[in-house]
Amino acid sequence: MEKTSIKKSSLSISENGLEKKKLSGRLEVLKTYKIYIGGQFPRTESGRYYIPTNAAGKKLANVCLSSRKDFRDAVVAARGAVSGWSGRAAFNRSQILYRMAEMLEGRKAQFIDELMQQDASKAKAEKEVNLAIDRLIYYAGWCDKFQQLFSSVNPVASSHFNFSVPEPMGVVAIIAPQNDSLLGLVSVIAPVIAGGNTCVVLASETKPLCSVTFAEVLNSSDLPGAVVNILTGKPSELASWFVDHMDVNATIYCENNSEVQKMMREKSAQNLKRIFFYDKVKWETGEGQSPYFIMDCQEIKTTWHPIENIASAGGGY
Amino acid sequence: MATKKKIAKSNTIKLKFDTSWSYAPAPESKSAATINKQYDLFINGEWQKPSGNKYFDTINPATEEKLSEIAEASTADVDKAVKAARAAYEKVWKKMPAKERAKYIFRIARMIQEKARELAIIESLDGGKPIRESRDFDVPTAANHFFYYAGWADKLEYAFPNRTTEPLGVAGQIIPWNFPLLMAAWKIAPAIATGNTVVLKPAETTSLTALKLAEIIQESGLPPGVVNIITGAGATGAAIVNHPDINKIAFTGSTDVGKIIQRAIAGTNKKATLELGGKAANIIFEDAPIDQAVEGVINGIYFNQGHVCCAGSRLYVQESVAKEVIRKLKDRLESLIVGDPLDKNTDIGAINSKGQLETIHKYLDIGKKEGAEMYQSSCPVPNKGFWCRPTMFTNVAQSNRIAQEEIFGPVLSVLTFRTDDEVIEKANNSPYGLSAGVWTDKGSKIFNMTRRMRAGVVWANTFNKFDPSSPFGGYKESGFGREGGLHGLSAYVNVV
């Protein structure tokens, strides 16, 4: 049963004219969709799976149904990667985000294929992949610029040098948009890591294929393992653990479910993790990208140091 | 090297202020301040009786004498204040040209300066803090804060690149008792400069200067309802937090209450900024100028009786200089003048309330039980009022409660370390992240440390410095949002 349905989907690809495949005697190799934790591709520790389908009811794949334990493992991995990633030169982060865009560009066809399996028209799928690539380029450029825009040297009245700079918050747990399964995913990950954070992302439940393939892109992009960790599964099961976890610094939620939003804000109080709802953002438009998304997951640190004050009074900046 | 150290040691003179120096009393006069017998609620530009007709006493914590009676605002009074603020927002304040808004705020700043002496006396009478701090820090910094934000009112389009801003609406603001007037300024000035209107509640033990500020605001001609100041305790605060027509909650206080507020506003569209507790690490490296560092540590923890959320309550001293630092700290502790807050020579005033004194005593017991060594100044303290001698614990372990929990009193915990990595690990091992300090003569080490410490404000070779242009606020469980400076504007605007 399962085999036939997947064969059908590969047939539908050729119908769409993307690839000319002859169904000869060769058996097609199917992809196992696994999750991405700490730079590795494990299956969920729970051994569970679910089968998302397209609008016509066609099975997409057997996808890992990640558990709370997977999430905890991913947070441990992400925490371990914070100091290395945030300690890299902003310029280096910029180059790595650019490299991610390069890799994504190179695998465009596969993403278009997957988006089409998940009900997108060819034109729409192509547009989404192009936008996703461009979004990575956009944030690659921001990596070493947003600090200059949002920092300040503060003219304090006393004889001190005083400046404020943005710093990454740490580990950010993200529940990605359900629609725009590739563009939405890229749009929430890119600003978070551009700012030096690491993250754990729960991909679209209904359209998870691109997220796993995107993890493969990350894996070949010089991005250190564990900076981005991607889980597949159900927000309804995992959302509360995302906000319960005491070693998560911020949470992003992209759906307009007021019950879940309320629950998340309530639970975020446990360790006062920052919480952001991106439920009104139209990711395919210009409002889907801005340095203000980077700034959401930044803390402002202010540093003071005295200035020797011998020759004149009140020396400062 | 060893001989050098010996010489350095013998050069240190033990300070004996008690015998070689003495200070004659130098009390500030109470007559320069007017305190009414009773204060009502400041709503819609007028003084209004509380609906329940209930009043509570406010006392001088240095003498336990009653200073005045303060109205207790009920839920109905909160509602009245929010309605006034809403009407002022919709009909007047939102529409007023920003440059006119600015001029009202400049005027308030000036009037605080004019009445600075009176405000300082009342601050010390009502809160117990030394007049020197009220006079030289609290009151001028409060005036400066209004002055700083006044100028932002008509320049907001420069503050957020490529964006415009709009005010949020009505802000509910709840402030603590440690810097009563200054916290009112930190809350009100940016809120009204950005076009919001305000309902502010001071802490129940220290309402007087906020009510004096209400008088100033009334005198300034600020349109009625733009700033409403209502008094009361926790129940009044809860009524503000839960009022459905409030758009933003700004709270400064304990982390516990901050968490309650975050839960309470879940499911609403209320925005929040929370400025909560702290347990700041103050780190002394062996190459630091030790005498300056000791002064900085003293200022860091004993400033305002230690009732400071960013107080440097955890001292980390590099092992090689620990003995010397501890000895000098003890000497300095002994020379601190504890007593009458109105005396201009006083270093440490009264503990703000009986309740807070009990909390501090509880932690002194905990510290002793945990096996730390307690050292207190031998200074005399007055019989009446609430007093705590400046206290220092040595032999403190990282896991001790006195090294983990906020005491909010003049109590220092001293710990030691050997390496940079170790002290960073220890300093960041705290749910809090409000402030931190580092003392070293080496520039590259300063930046290494200030970068790695997870705290919103980091003082290097200084401590407890504040300025209206300098953003203040915490990481982690010390809350979120910034107050002061350019970054403090974000708390009160929608960026569109």
C-alpha cells in the first residue's frame, strides 16, 4: 500500500514535467525522513512516526513523530553550540548563511519537487524556493550590520565610557509556520542564527518534507552541527514542552491559535523566557524580513568604564 | 616578589575613623518639606477620595513615627483612573503635537529641580535612605530622566531605522520602594514622551514622593488624566494588571511578582516590561587596583542599604588577593556610618520596612546555618526603627542560598576563584542576569569578562552607576525590556 502510493507521487512529478523518469525495471530508492539533532540525523528516540498526506489524501512519507525527549536532546545540543556560534566573528556567520543559500540554490529542484508533492503549483513552488534562497542572502548580509544599527554609545553625564550592544539570547525554540513550509522555516531560522543564537525548530506538521531536506542543506553548509536542530512532529504535543523547558531562552510561535498562545505565555513565566508570536506575518512579502526579527532575540548589554579625568572635568563621550 | 608583597602589606594603614576622626551631627532640616496629614488619589488631574474611604499609615522607618495617611485605591478607583487615562489618551495626548508634549515633560523636569531639596528630605524620611543619596542621586537623576525623555518626544522617527512608531495607549505602571521617585521618573517619562498615558502605583511603604510628583504634575498644567497616581498595596497592583483596558504593564519589583504578572496577562494583548531581581557577581582579579576595588564593592552592596536590584551581592575574589581584600573590606565596613538618614554624614540608613528587616534576618540565619562565617560592623544602631549593620559572609559556597537568592539588604557574600573560566562559570551560574562587575587593570581581560558575563549592565572598574541615557535591564529571570536611553523607547511604542 505504502509503496504504491509513493510511486504514484513520483509519477506525479513527471506529470508536472520536472523530471522525465521512466518507470523501468529499476526500483526507486525512497528517502527516509529523519530529524536533525546536533548535526546528526537520528530517528526519533520514541520510535514513533506519522504519515502526513497531501490534499488528495496521498501519503507523503513516514515522518518522525518527535517526542519530548527528542526536544530535550535537541536543547542540550543547541545549548552546547551557543558559545561557539555566538563567539564566531559576525563576518564568519555571514559567510555561512551565504553558503546555506548557495547549497539551497543547488538543490532547488528537490525542494520544488517536495513543495509540489505538498500541493503547491509549480509556479508557486518555484517562487517559494527562490524567496527562501533570497531570504538567506538577505540575512547573510545583516549578520555583521545590525549591531551597528542598534548599538549606541551613550553620552552619560559622568566621566565614563558607556556603550550598549545587542547580544544573542542563547537557545531559541521555534514552532515554524504550518504553511509556507520552506519559506516560513527559513524566515524564522535565519534571523535567529544571524544574531548568534542557536535553535530548535519544530517543522510544519502537515508539510514536513522540505524541513528535513533543508537540514541536509544545513549539514553541507559549514554551519556547525547543533546550531540549528530540526524536529518533525505535532505542535499540539510539543508546544507546551517548548515553553516548559528551563534552559530555553526564547520561544517563537507562528500560528494564530489563541489558546496555545495563552498557554505559552503563561508557561513562559517559569523562567521568564522571551516569547514572540509571529502569527500575522506574511512571509512571502517584504514584511517577512527585517532586522527587527533579528533584534527580537537579542538582549541589550550596557557596559561602563571610567575615563581618567585629570586634565579636564567631566570627560566623556 | 614575596618581599614586595610584604612591604605592600605593611604600608596598609588600618583605618581608625572611630578614634582619630569624629563627625558632629549634621542633620538636614525637616522644615524644608511639607507633608500633608492625608493624601488622596491623583486621578484625572484632581485629588479624589478613595471609594472605600480607606487609608493606611506611612511611617518613617528610622523612627517608626507616622508621617501621613495614604489612600487605598480599590478596583473601582483603578477603573476610574484607567478611564481617565484612556480619555486623556484618545482626546488629548495622542493628538497633541509631539513638540508640545515635550515641553510639558521639560517643565516637569524643571519643577522637580526647583523642589529638589524638599523631595530629597521626604524621600529619606519615608524610605530611610541617607539624605546624601536622596539629594545627590535619587532626585537629580529623576529630574534628568524627565529632561532626557522630553527631548525624544518629537524625534521618535530617528530612533527606529526605516520604521515609524505609534504609542501603545494606557500604561499601567507598578514601582518598588527602593528608589521611589526615581522609579516613578523611569516609568512615567518615556511613557508620556512617546504619547501614552499612565496609571502609576508606588509601593505602599513609600508613596510620598510619588504623591509629591503628582502635585508637581498638577502644577505643571499637564492635561488631566495623562498621568494618574494611585496608591495601595498588592491588591491595587493586581487590579491594574488585570484591568482589561490597559495596553501595557511596566513593573519593577521581585521576580516572583514579575512571574505572576506574566501569567496574569497571558491571553491578553498587553505588552510588558519587567525589571526584576538580581544577584550580581562582582569580580576582583589579582591585578586590580585593590583599594579602588574595595571602595567599589562597598558602594556596590551597601549603597541604599543594599535595597538595590543590581546590587553587587556576590563578590568573587581571586584567591591570591582574597585575604587582603577581605581584611580591607572588614576595615571599611567598620568605618561606615550607620544611622539617622537625614544626617548628611550617614552612609547607611534605615531598612525600608519591618517586613524587609525580617527577610534580611532570615537570610543571616540561613547563612550561618549553611556554615558561612558572618562578619558585622560593630557600629551602634538606634533603638527605634529598622536597622541592620553592614554584614559580610566569607567562606560562602556557590550552592549556598546566600549566594543564590536575592536578599535585598546590606549583606555581601564573598567567594573565591582561581581562573577566568572558573569565575565566568560561577558568575553566570544564577537564574538572574541583571548586572555584573569586574575589577582588573588589564583592558583585554575587561572586554573578555564583560562580553562573557550574562547580564544587562556590566560595570568595569566601577559599580552602581546610572544615567538617563544608559539602558538598564536584565537577562534571564531578571526580566525583560530596557529602561533608559534610546533602547528604553521600545518599551512604549509599536514599531510599524
